[in-house]
Amino acid sequence: MPELPEVELVATSLNSLVKGFTILSASLIRQRLAPDVTPEVFNLLITNATINFVHRRGKHILFDLDNSKTLISHLRMSGRFSLLTADSEDPKFTHAVFHFGGESRLTFDDQRHFGLMKIVETCDLHAAEEIAKLAPEPFSDDFSIKYFREKLLTSKRSLKEFLLDQTKVCGLGNIYASEAMFAARIAPQTPANELSAVKAKRLFESIRVVLQEAIEHGRRSGVDPENLEGGYFSGEGKRGWRVYDREKQPCVNCNSPIVRLKQGGRSTYFCPRCQKK
Ligand SMILES: [Zn+2]
């Protein structure tokens, strides 16, 4: 699933591509993509609305419209937006299409069928179920070391599982959780409430560093308007991960083999030498 930096790249790309575009009509092809409404209502709610701003909250992409509504969308496993012209066919598994003037259109396709859309009043966005429960944005003042320590103390779960909980820390998934714990030199099995103040501060800072690095890496990589997916860009090319998906490969710090561990059904990668309990 795309994590904060990937969703950030998709949202900022969409903003530069479709901001100011007016939706002439919207086709909800797979109704379960937006389970709260019928295709007729979906179309009615956003037809003739102009896209004011596309941004992100957590891993949700938000289209603020000029009719006081916001379209919330989540890519989940395989959702993808494509800005297409009249000459291009809809991608396979297209579940929604937003038609603009000049025969351009934005499609949402989703091979795995886990994507979600929802239309809410913009003024009620903060209260929408998906948004209300999210932890503060990691780069906001609300996400402070004080907040982070308080939340750590409420959880007996492993640090890895704690970091994936979007109500505690927002935006991390399997990859950036592993990368942040590696950067902070902390064992992923540590119970959250047993983390010392010093380590908590180190982890807090590492979360911001790994996310920021990945966001900047994303900004430098070009995007294809016809393929706005949440693919992991940081693992590709020269940069690569420091620890994620590197089982049995040498640690970049100490050359010890990286170990893969199953936590909450998901793989965690770590260096047992650098990340001692
Ligand atoms: Zn190491």
C-alpha cells in the first residue's frame, strides 16, 4: 500500500494537472468504490464542480471542489489515477471516470478493488470517519515529541505495530516504519510503552527524516500523468532502501545480515546488531 510520500506525490501531481478543471460529468462504474452513494448521486454531487485544490491527509487524497464538497479517495493496494485524452482507452479495471472539457478525463482504475471514494461537505471533512481518527500529520506542530511519547505510553504492542497504527502515527506503512526504526537504531520488537525518552526522541526525528527524504526523492522523479499510482519510488533506481526488503543482505552500517521478522502478519526488516533491544 502506498505510504505518505507516495500519496503526497500523487496528490501534488494531481493538483498541478487538474486544478481548475471543471467536472462535466462523473461515471461511477464500480459502485462499491463509493459505497455510500448510487452512481446517479455520485454524478449529481460533483457535476459542474470545479476542482479548487488537490491535497492529502494521511494516505487519503482530497479533491476540494468549488461546490463546498470534497471528494475523499484512497488508493489502497492498487488504485491509480490517469489523466487521459480522447485518443486513450480507459485502463482495464477502470472504476470511475471524471470527464472534463476538451475531451480530457481522469480515470481511477484499481486491479485489486480495495480503493475507496466518498463525497463529503468540505466543512465537515475533519469529522468524516476516515479523517477524524487520524493522528496528526507528521510534519505538523501537533505531532510533537510530547504527543508521541504520550501515545507510546498508551500501547503495549510492538513498536512496529504501533507505528503502523494510523490513529497513533499518520502516514507510515511497512516500508517507512522499518526505515525509521533502522535510522533510529531501535529494535522493532520493543514494546511501545517501554521505549526510553532518548530512544523515543530519536525515533520521532527519524520518522520525519525518512518521510522527508522520500518526499524529496519523489519531487525529483518525473511523473507520468497517465500513470499516477502510488508505486514505491524510493526502492527503485540508485537510492534503494537502507533496510526494507534487504533480507540476508549486508547492513549498510555494519555488514551484518538483515533479518526479516513477521509482526502482525507483516514483514519487518531490521539489523539485529545495529538495532539492539
Ligand atoms: Zn547493522
